[in-house]
Amino acid sequence: MKQKDYLKDISEIKNLMNKSSRFISLSGLSGILAGIYALIGATIAYYLVDTYSSGTLLLDGWIFRTVMLVLFLVALFSIITGILLTTKKAKKNGEQIWDSSSKRLISNFLIPLVAGGIYILIILTQGKYGQTGGLMLIFYGLALVSASKYSIGDIKYLGFIEITLGLIAALFPGYGFWLWVIGFGIMHIIYGTIMHFKYDIK
């Protein structure tokens, strides 16, 4: 009995240490919804480009500005949904939403993401569209891997997949759009579903 009690105490101590150093209340459902938003956005963007511009984008054209707005809205809705569902889950778990672990998570996530976003905007102003999808996937994947040290470790595997898809897109830029759809749409839905059943449902 004593040995079982010791093992139980060790397990509880480990869980407490894990909670103090990692933000573990990320919502799997938010990942599913982010993937759905990405698929809807990609459908709208594909329709606009295919219907009104013969498959090309002009930097100073209304189609380009509309596609950028669609991408911005996809990101905005994903962020808002993530914050709302993660806050709800954190309260349910009795976890602080804004503590040292969540601050470390956000900072490690944003550094590669913001740097990548600035770089992508720079090359877009130069009219270099071909690598945009691949670069989005690579920098997003790097952000996930960087943030995984302070959250659910499983997100690093999603990060590795995003990076791999981005590198493939760099090799085959003609398929960048479809790889973007797989990475931000389908993989988010798959990852979110796994995380939902693994961590959210108790």
C-alpha cells in the first residue's frame, strides 16, 4: 500500500509541475473550427482567382486585396475562437488563462510567426507570390514547435507536418495552394479532433 501511495504522490507532484510549467488548456475544438475556417477561406479565394483573374493575382488589384482580407478574417476568427474556447476550458480545469506559462507560450509562438509574416509581406510587395503558401506553412510550423515546450507537447507533431508541407510547397510551388489547404485546413481538423478526444473529453 505504501508503494502505491508513493507512486500516487509522485504522479500528483508530476502533474502539478507540469501544470506550473505548461499551459495545457488548449482546446481541440478550436483547432477543428480553425481548419473549417481555413477551408471556407480557401474556397472563397479559389473562386475569386479562378473566376475573375484567369488564375493570376495582381498586387494592386481588387482580387488580391479581397484574398488578403479573406486570409485576415480566417486568422482573426481562428484567434477569437481559440481564445474563447481555451478560456472556457481553462476555467473548467481551474487553470489561470494569463499566467507565466501562457505568457511563455504566446511569446514563443509569436516570435517566429510575426517574423515570418513580415518576411512574407516583404516578398509580396516584390510580386513574388509563388513561395507564399510554403512560407506560411514553414513559419507557422516553426511557431508551433517553438510553443510546444510550454503547452501540450503533441502540437510539435503538427508543427513538423506543417514544416514538411511547406518544404514540399517550396519544391513544387505550383501546388502551394493545395498544400496550404492540407496544412491549415485538413491537418487542423485532424489534429483538433485527436486533441479533442484525447484531452477535452473526460
